Amino acid sequence: MSDAPSVAAVDCGTNSTRLLIGRVVDGRLVTDEREMRITRLGQGVGGSGRLAPEAVERTLAVLTEYRKLMDEHGVTRVRATATSAARDAANRDEFFVPAAELLGVRPELISGDEEAALSFAGAVSDLDPAQGPFAVVDIGGGSTEFVLGTTEVEGSISVDMGCVRLTEQFLHEDPPSAEELANCLSIVELHLDDVRRAVPGIDQAPTFVGLAGTVSTAAAVEIGLATYDRDRIHHFVLTKDAVEDVFRTLATEALADRIHNPGLERERADVIVGGLCVLVSIMRRFGFDECLVSEADILDGLALSIGR
């Protein structure tokens, strides 16, 4: 096992910057380190079309931390990606150039389809194919990826909705007004109509798998986790009733009250309602009674792609 090279995957997302360090042994990923920081790289990108200097600074500070961890683990291969925020930003090189110096590789500006495929590969890597086909949904900060498949991608689409983007566009009051929530939910439903057309049968999949911070947070709040515990969240089954309850609770609380919910990170509290608008709409519109929460996602897909 010790002969397997140590690899690192870095995902510079719209809301968070994440790291996975691990080894691929007999085709399976063994994780040695997994880190996540809320950096909000996509702050204001939807309106300005540019990465904010303070957002770039926050993200580079975290990448400096990650570089030290990679060196401690003797990482020999790195793959880094930048997703929705960087795709939308005209000045992305102001982030990419210093990021490449820190990581040793330039972050890849991957397309929505590539992001979907990598997320799918990570999510299904430890699932029983007999539970498929899977509807794998990665709710990000600026985009959400939808994938249908069992062991291979059969159809996918990336749509421009996520917890940060929806919050900045629609949810301005504290707490959001009924009108703001209705507008946000209606926009999400329009996107879901596009998903149905682009990926026929996704709403008929026997297993709905939810990825990323919004889904993990909904599970953590439902469980009442005071501190993050991956083992309790990974493959936790969120019922539709539980999602509706978490949504109703968090959407009607002011930010000052919302932050006191066990399981909700303070840094995510201002955008969680936008993310939950996506999750609750998917379960309502597609008729899913349960969501299988997966902590294996694009990071796992990236690590698998370079560790074999």
C-alpha cells in the first residue's frame, strides 16, 4: 500500500476551496487528508463578470496552506480545477497565475460537462451498481451538475444555478421574503425543466445521490451535528420530509438566528437557503422521496484520474 504514489486533488469552487490527498490502491481511493475552506471565490462574479481582489486573496491564502500539507505528505501528482466562478470571470488569470505558482500546476478551467463527469466518477466509486441508475446532482456555488448513469455517464447537464448565484440574484432580505423565495424557486423549476429535456429519465432514477456543501449541510442540520463527522454524513439518507423541514426552518430565520443551528457552518449560513431552494425543488419536481448524501465527489474523481 505504501508503494502507491501520494496524489492531491484541489477544487477551487465558487463558494469553497477543497483539497483531497490520497492514494489509489487496487483501483480504490484511500484518503489521507481532506480539507475544506469557505473562500467565496465567486463573490460578485454574477454581477461584475470579474473575480474580486479580496476573493482571490482569500483563496490564495488557503492554497498556501494546502501546499504545505501536500509537501508534508510527499505528494507527487496534483490535479486542480476551477469551476463556475472562474468560467464566468474575465480576469481569471489574476487568480490562475499565482495559483499555478503555489500548486505547481495551473488550475484546469473545466467545462460543466467535465465537472459533471468527474463528480459522477467520485460519487459512484463506492456505490453498488445494483442501486443504479443514479441521478447524481452536485449543487455548487455557481452551477449545479446533473448526471444520469450507473457506472458510466449516460447523460449530463450543467446549469447556472447554485447557492451563491441564487442568493446574490434573488435573496436580499433577512430572512428572505416569501416573494423572494417564490421567485427563486420558480427560476430553479425552469432550470429543472431544461434538465428533464437534456437528460431524459433522470427523474425516474431509482437512487438520487446529492453532493457538495448544501446537501451535506442539510444532513448535518437534520442530524444535529455540532462538529463535522464525515462518517455520519457519507451515505446518510435524507428524506424529502427532512429536507422540507430543514428548508422551512432555515429560510424563515434571520441570519443571526440561523447561525446557531448545529450542523450549519457560520460561513455557509448566508447562502444555505439559496442552495436548499435547489435541493427542495429537485425532490419536489422529480418526485424523489430520498436523497443519498455522498461526501465522495469531484475531488475523488480528480484523485482517481491521476492515481491509477
